[in-house]
Amino acid sequence: MTFPIKNNVSWVGKIDWELKTFHGEELSTHRGTSYNSYLIEEEKTALIDTVWAPFDKEFIRNLSKKIDLKKIDYVIANHGEVDHSGTLPLLMHCIPGTPIYCSAKGVQSLKGQYHQDWNFQVVKTGDRLDLGNGKELIFVEAPMLHWPDSMFCYLTGDNLLFSNDAFGQHYASELMYNDLVDQAELYAEALKYYANILTPFSALVTKKIQEVLALNLPLDMVCPSHGVIWRDNPAQIIEQYLKWADKYCENQITIFYDTMWKGTRMVAEKIAEGIRSADEKVNVKLFNLAKRDKNDVITEIFRSKAVIGGSPTINNGILTSVASLLEEVKGMKFRGKKAAAFGCFGWSGESAGIVARELEASGFEVVAEPLRVPWKPDAEKEAECLEFGRKLAGLFA
Ligand code: FEO
């Protein structure tokens, strides 16, 4: 399938309805994804990005129906990650010598992955590529959005921003445009994408957006490399990114935990009850990490003003589901969020302290001593958990 976008610009990518995980098994993709590639046919023809290698033959077949591959004058590689560059080996086999425009770091990543000495043309912010008919591509380096090699390009005349991963969503849809899809689904996937992929780079997101806005370029569409194209009020996703990048939080508290014999779960639920009794408006959500999707929980943490993490003690440590989440949380570099910790124990009882320490090391402000509960809470301990929740409601306010 190819799809007209505007004038001489077409979408020539692949919608992947089957994808369940991305980055190996690291990131869940409940609604599939798409690998968006764009073809611009002016006096010169440019292809922006390709698709993941499992679809390389399909991509080439499809593209060949649309255009004689030999007519492609320029290949633009906005980002070297394999989901966008995976078809380059087959494509360059078909059109050897065709220049590939990318950032300096893009050369590094493409050479590092494919070990080919293709005809790389390094571009920097502000460089332009003339496509004829009065249209040009303007390049904007966007390092760490989300790789050092990432860049955007902008098509003058049609006013299209090809933003690669930024502003994308892992969201398969045949509808192609933001105004045609379910708005709640779109918001959820754009949010999950930002929370799990871009959060560590929030400061750079703000800076880059301000830099692009300062160029005062008219904007008709934002064309990311995953998910649907923003054509209805395309500025909305840019404004949303500015909000998400600015220590975003809602009036939400996320309690995450794992439990062996339900003691730590009882503590979690009593803490939630305590919070509710003190603050009926705060949205408290509980997640047993052994039963919930890690990336969905990361998204909920992103939305939260505070988190409370819990694990029982096992072998002087914590359960692996909690350890795994804490490791991921550390890389997210969340800022401006508060935290507390809890956990049941039978003998040594280190778990709550470990969770608190890890949260503090990850940039959370731990506001209370960890709550340690021996064995399983009795009536007296349940009251203590309730009081802990009530106290946290005030400290998190
Ligand atoms: Fe969609 Fe960073 O690749």
C-alpha cells in the first residue's frame, strides 16, 4: 500500500498490526505500530527513512510499484535504528551509489550496524537540499530525541515536518491521520511513547522544540516515523510534548508492589485506603508488578505526582519484578516526583529500605521512613498502614 499525503508526497511505509513488543522484548506495543517512510517526487525524488528488515522485500516490492527505484535521487536517513534503516541494505543493493543524507552520528550508527561504505552525505542543522519545483528539505539535528544520530527534516512549500521518532506512537491504524482515529487511543499511545522513550531526554525535548519554533516555519503536518500523521492542529502534539517535558504530573499516586503470600498486597491496599480517607480527589492506582505490563506501569508513574513502592523481603533483597521496574525507572530520570516505600518481612526485613534507597537514587524525593511490616498485618498493623497512607496523602499534596 502507498498513500498520498500531500501534493507529490506519499506514505510508502508498513503498518505492523502484529507487533507485540519493541526493542526486543523490552517495550510492549499493545496496538502494533507502523514504520513510516515517505516519498517526495519533485524534480528530484527523495525517500525519507525505510522500514524494519523483516519487511524489506515487501517494502521494495511496494515501492517499485510506485516508482522506478532508479529514479530515487536521495535517501534521507533521519535515524539509524533498525526499525527505520533495516531496509537500507536491500535498497542500496538496488540503487548503489545513491547518496544517503544523515547526521554525522548517523554515519556512525549505520556503518556500525551494516558495515557498508555507502555514499553518506553528512548534514547539519540548517543545511538544505534542493528538490526542484521551488521545494527544499531543511535538516534539523535532534540529538537524543531519542538517539545521538536523530534528526528531523522539513519540506518547504508543503510545510511538512518529518520528525522521525519524536511525536510518534506505536499505534497501527489504516486511518493514517490523527483526526480520523479514536482520540483516547491516540492520546494513550502518544503518552506511553513519550513516557517510555523520551522521558530521559525531557530537557533536550524542550530545547529542541523551542529551537524549531524559533524558525517560524509554517506547519501543515507533523509526519512521524511511527503511528498516525498529525494533520489536524499539528501544533497540538508539539504543545503536548512541551507539557510532558516539563516535570509533568497529574493528581495521581501510583502504588507498585509484588507479593508472595499477600501480606505486601494487604499493606498496599491499606495504604491506598488511608490515602483515600485523607484525600478523596487524588487518583490512587495499584499495580502488582507480577501481573501488570511494565511499560504501562512506567506510563502511570510518568503521570503521577508520587509513587509508593513495595516488596516483601527475600534472600535479604527484593522480588525480581520490583527490582526490574526500579532498574527501568532509574533510566527514566524522572524529576519532581515524591516517593515512599513499604514491605512485609519474616526475618531480616531489608526490602522496604532497598526500595526507598533505589527510588532516592533514581531522583525521587523520599518523604517518609519506609514502612516495614512483619509477617502479615494484624488489626494493629492495618491501622498503622492506614495512618501511613493518611500521612503520605498530606506529604504528597
Ligand atoms: Fe523508531 Fe528509535 O526508532
